[in-house]
Amino acid sequence: DLESGLKATFEWYKENEAWWRPRKAATEAKYAQLGR
């Protein structure tokens, strides 16, 4: 169901921050260079 799926997704992101955090930072830096 939706609730358990969202919970699992949030848990994955909390447990795998080392994977997504650098990618998020790179994306934000790219948008900052573009002035967005």
C-alpha cells in the first residue's frame, strides 16, 4: 500500500544518504551556475 511504500522509500533515503547527497549537491550547484 501507499503508506508502507512511502515509509520504505524514506528509510532507504535515510540509510543511503552517502549515495544521494553528493548527487543532490552537484545538481544544485549546476542550477546555481545557471541562475535558477
